[in-house]
Amino acid sequence: MPEINLKYSNKEIIDNFFENLTCDEYQESIFKGGQSYADHALNNLDINGYAKKRNNVYPSEKRGSSYLSPYIRHGLLGLKEVWDYVENFDYQDRNKFRDELLWQEFSRHLYAIIGRKNKEFLNFYIKNDPGEIVQNQKMNCISTIENELESTGYMVNQTRMWYSSHQMFRTSNQWQESEDYMYKHLVDGSRFANRLGWHWVMGSQTGKIYGFSKFQVKKRAPKICNECQLQNECPIEDWPKVMSISNKDIEIDLNIENNFGPQTILTSNEKPHYVWINGESLGDEDPALSHFSELPVIFIFDKGLLKNLNLSTKRINFLLDTLKEINEKRELTVYLDNPENVLMKKKYASTFAPVPKYKKITKNAKPTVEFPAKRLIAPINFYPRSFSAWRKKTKMAL
Ligand SMILES: Cc1cc2nc3c(=O)[nH]c(=O)nc-3n(C[C@H](O)[C@H](O)[C@H](O)COP(=O)(O)OP(=O)(O)OC[C@H]3O[C@@H](n4cnc5c(N)ncnc54)[C@H](O)[C@@H]3O)c2cc1C
């Protein structure tokens, strides 16, 4: 089993182990991985003015975004922890910010229920209008967004909406290709939040589309328009038109245990010898990791999966930083292999992750002890057709 020795630099590890598994040459993002960096980001979180500033794009100093997303996505910060942290901020800012944390939880719930079916349209088929297609490399808004994504590993929510709307309604690409591109480069990229964002923009969940035009750029990032070669012949002067929107059915299993995993700790007669952690939950407060604080830890980069995903080295760097910090506190072995093979003969403890890959791995290589996933909202046994429908019927899992 190929083991990765964490005493080497990230560059040496990436060059030696990740050749042909990533989409770019060695690159660092603007985020450092690791619990201490996540804690630092949370302890310095200031959401004063968030409600007003959240949608600002450029200049970047005017943004209200927290930049917490990579830490939340990889479980270094729990949604509940972040929720509690903002308790003493102004009502408006706190509410708006907590609403966004709920969107994150909603995306996880939806993914727990529909899994890989989120690769297709959800409740509506949407067809773009071929007459709308614009493939102009000179558009400063689109190239600025792509440059920021590729060089930093981050996008604010507004530019994610602009970009996905443009790709969906004004290019001939399949939306999944452009979603993949974003997913690869975002350090917070997840199939739950990224695809939910795309569905929201495309109108595939609610039937209402989000259009992108010069209007938003002028309002949120005027400099981009002012410096654009096409400012007097802007190809996105108007809102995009859509060819058709039609209903679609989706088949869903609503069994809570199948979708959300155990609700209490599952034990067996045997004692675990290891704790297995994965990219969904890398924080010190991971239930399995903190409960078995004396056991050695295993992390497995899934070679087959990486070959398919072709993630950016920005993400691999973030993960390596995080693992190196764990390695300073615990005995940790890192493999680049097939997780099922590594875990098959091991007695290990883990925390359930409501994602298809975790379910697949643990179907055959069963954990000896399994902890429920940490969550903000209690598991659901209905299919939510929108965020508001979900919010009305859910309760906090406090
Ligand atoms: C097309 C598209 C793709 C997206 N892809 C991802 C993705 O891959 N991973 C990801 O974590 N988020 C994704 N989002 C949601 C959102 O854009 C990012 O979470 C947010 O921009 C991250 O920056 P931040 O931490 O500074 O956000 P803040 O505005 O500071 O928000 C705080 C936290 O709330 C959560 N959050 C905020 N907005 C949303 C939202 N709309 N949906 C879900 N969670 C939200 C995130 O965990 C975020 O860190 C996507 C949105 C769209 C429209």
C-alpha cells in the first residue's frame, strides 16, 4: 500500500505521488489548511455589515464574505460552532449570515437524499436558447472570474452565480462540464453545495432561473466593465432568454438511516484499532477522532477517485497542510490507494458522512464503531423541493 510520508514538503509530495491525478501544476491557494488556521479564521470573524456587503464583488476589499468556506466544507469548522460564534452580532447581519449556514446544511440534506442524482436536472428540465450563445473570450467579467478562481481557489457567491448562469444560458457547454471546472478549482468545492448552487441558478429546482447580464457587473464590480474592451458592444446587455422549462420527476428513497446514517453511536463487540478520517470531517472535533483520542489515525487519498476528479493542486495542498497538523498531534498514516482495500481488514472507527462515496466504502469495509454525522438540522424524511419548503418543515438539531 503506497504510503505518503508527511515529512516531505507539499511540493515534493505532489510531484512524487499526484502526477496525472491533478488538473494543474503545483499551486497554493489563498487558504492554509489545518485546525489552527480554521480556528484563527473563526476567532477573527467579523460579520458587521455582512447583510449589506455580502454581494459586493470588486474591489475585493469591499467584500463582506467571511472566507470560511474551505474550513466548513472539510469539517474543520462545524456549522453549529460557526452559528454560535455569531450570536452577539447585530440582528440583521447575524440573521443573514445564519441563513447562509442553513443553505449549506440544506445542500448536505439534499445530497444525503438524492446523492449522485444531483448530476441531472432536479424538478425541471431547462433548455437554453441557442440564439443566446456568446463565446467571446474578450469578456472581462468572465475572464476575471476565471482568473480569480484558478489563482486563488475561491469565488464569492455573486461570481459563482454569474459564472454558472453564463455557462448554462449563454454557452453551448453541458452545464456539468462547467460545474466540474468550478468544483476542481474551488478549495471549498463540494458536490452538494456546488451542484445545489448550479440547480438554483439554472432553475432546475424551483423552475425560476437566475439571469446574468451587464446590470450586475455594473452594480457590483463597475471597474470590470469600465476596463472591458467590449464595454460599448457588450454581448450580455440584456437578460438571457430560455427555450423551455418543463416538469421532471425524481425517484427518491426517504429512509432516514440509509440517507443520514446512524442516529446514535453504532458499536460491535470488537474494539477499534484505528480511526479513519476523510475529507468530509477533518477537524479535531470529529466525533470518532475525539472519542478515540489514543488510537492511530488513517487518511486515504482515493487514487481512483482522484484520477476521475482531477482536482487542483490547490486543494491537495490544503488537505496536506491539514494532515500535517494532525500528524503533529496524533499518529497518522496517509495512503494513496483504494480506501476499501486499505480498510477491509482493519478494525476501525469512523464518523458517518452523508455522501455516496462514504456509503460505498463502508458497505463492504464496515466500521467497528460508527458515529453519527455532526449536523445543524435534524435529518428529514421528506423530499424538499426548495429551500423554503425545507426550512418550514425542519427543526434545529441542538
Ligand atoms: C453556482 C454556485 C456554486 C457554489 N459552490 C459551492 C461549493 O462548491 N462549496 C461551498 O461551500 N459553497 C458553494 N456555493 C455557495 C456559496 O457561494 C459559498 O459557500 C460562499 O461563496 C463561500 O464563501 P464564504 O465562506 O466567504 O461565504 P459567506 O458568505 O461568508 O458564508 C458563510 C458560509 O455559509 C455557507 N454558504 C454561504 N452561501 C451559501 C450558499 N449559497 N449555499 C451553501 N452554503 C452557503 C458557506 O459554508 C459559507 O462558508 C456555491 C454557490 C453557487 C451559486
